[in-house]
Amino acid sequence: MSQRAFIFDLDGVIVDTAKYHYLAWQKIANRLGIDFTHEHNELLKGVSRIRSLDIILGLGNVEASQEDKDKWLVEKNEDYLNYIEHMQADEILVGVVPVLEFLRQNNQPIALGSASKNARPILEKVGILHFFDAIVDGNDVTNAKPDPEVFLKAAQLVGMPAEGAVVFEDSVAGIQAANIAGMVSIGIGDKAILNEARYNVADFTEFSTDFLQTLVN
């Protein structure tokens, strides 16, 4: 059997930590008198923490000093870390573990390529860190998606050329990064939004063994 590198994004693909980011940002926004909705939260998908704060401040036309911004960024991260501290295995998104098990049983290299700086502790908390041969997260890269750096590093760490990699992503920027790298992109979520992906599924339960076999070969 041939080998491919299977690279997973984290937030919205393996676990739904987006809700914790939302709650932490909402707390800051509310304090500043900014109405921050789930729709607004969509604007922050795949975006850095610093840029996210700027977007939120823009929503409320709030001007702030760099000192205030730095303080809020630290507060937001502390709140977020407090939420993820209590994560458990039941927070893994449906269908993910069977796919990881299939890949492991078929000796396929598995990597994580995520902007999250908390990827390792999250994978550890939910009990699936052992599936991953390599982890590239926000601590390891300088360029955010759609720059393909995070995926190229992940493929390199498992000894696979870019064209031998398959990427699972839930953000437009992530799909674009995979495509720029010349990898097979699979959009997890709304096909209308992730229409640049080579393949689309609503969630991991839609992967049949036959389809996974096709990807491997």
C-alpha cells in the first residue's frame, strides 16, 4: 500500500474550540460595549489573535492604545485557556476517531497543521495525541494561512512531499493554503463556503472506508 501524509487542522476539524474563542472574545467585547454575535465570530475563523481583536474593535468603532490591546489579548488568552483546561474526549467531533484509527491501521503518517498555540495540550486533554506523528502549531510558524507554511512543515516532518499530502480543513484560508501547497484539500463543513476544496464533506461521518482507501492510493 502506498503512503500519503494526512494533515489535520485542529479547531473545527478535530475539536470545536471555536465556541471557547467566541466566549472569551465576547467577554472582552461586552466590556467595551460592543455587540459581538456568532455571525461576527465567523469573521475570526483562521485569523490571528491580534487581527481578531482589531476586527472586534472595528465592529464597535473603538480606538485603543497598544497598551490596552496587549492587556486584552492576554486576558482573552487566559480566559480561553481556562475553558480548554476542562476539555474531555466527548469534545472530539463526530467521526474523527474512526478516521484516525483507519489511517493508523494502514500505516499512514498523520500530522497536525494548526494556527492554535495550544494544540498539544488540547490533543492531550481529549486523549488523541498518540495518533499524531508530527505537530506543527502556531508556535512553529511565522506566516498565517493562506500561506502554506504550516502544511509544508507538517509534510516535511513526516518525510512526505507536498503533492503526497491530504489536508482536512474547515476554513477558506486553510483550503487555499493546501491548494497553494499542491496538496489534496478536503473541506469539512459548508460546501458553499469551502467551494475551493477538491472534496467536500459535512463532517467525518461521511468518509467511507472505500473513499479513505482511494485517498491512500
